[in-house]
Amino acid sequence: MLVKHSMNTIIEVLIFAIARGIVAGHEESLSMLIRVLAIALLLFCRKYLFKEFDFEEEE
């Protein structure tokens, strides 16, 4: 994941970092909600916006 530099791996690293912050941190609920929404936004971007990049990498 860290060796291959593509938009999909960058999004995965961001998702992993934000999720790690949710698990490791002890924050108030509003901050946690913002992080969960950020993960949902990144997953949406990875699924729908970067789909054409996945096909270019496989060829």
C-alpha cells in the first residue's frame, strides 16, 4: 500500500490514518462524528470517483 503511489492507495492510507485516530483517541462525540463522516466521504470518493483510475492501472 505504501510502495505503490496511486490515488487509490493514497485514499486507503488516509482512511487507515483517520480510523486509527478514532480507535486510539479519546475525544468528544462531535470530533468522532466528523472523523466518521470523513471516512465515509473518502470511501465514496474511492468507490465512485476513482473507478477509471483502477482500470488504467490494471492494463
